[in-house]
Amino acid sequence: MNNKNMQTIIEKIKRCKDMSLEDVTLDDVDEISDIKIDKRKSSNERILDFLNKVKNPYIFKVKGKLVRIRFSNTEKTADDCLTNVLKNLYR
């Protein structure tokens, strides 16, 4: 992944991080079951693939219902949390 693509992902994360559910409509976010990630890729590659494919990595739909994820201020990194979410969704 080149620096321009990485910068685009970083900007998307910053823009989406503090959005509230009131700021989005169902059409603004992806249905999580429609996101297809290649399980053969490494963990980091799957995370980057997910971040590239979704409109908002923090807010998505599950069976038509809006879901927002947040991360606690703990020792776990965002990568750890996203990896756990993706592993559970795409096993």
C-alpha cells in the first residue's frame, strides 16, 4: 500500500471516528454482511481491505439496523480490537 492510500485511510478514520448515529442514514453505511474480505490475507491486509471497502469503519448496518462501535481507553490497540471484530465476523 502506498503512502497516498494510507493517508486516505487515516483521513477516513479521523472523519468517521466521532460521527454519531444521528449524523448518518441507512444509505450512508454498509451492510456488514455485504463486505467480503479475503480470509487468505494476513491480519493487517484484512484490516486494510476492510477499511478500504467500508464507507464508515465505525458505523455499519447489521440486518438493516445501525450499529456503532467504539473502543475503550485500555491497553488494547485499535488494531487489536478491529482484528478481533473481523476474526469473529469472518470465521
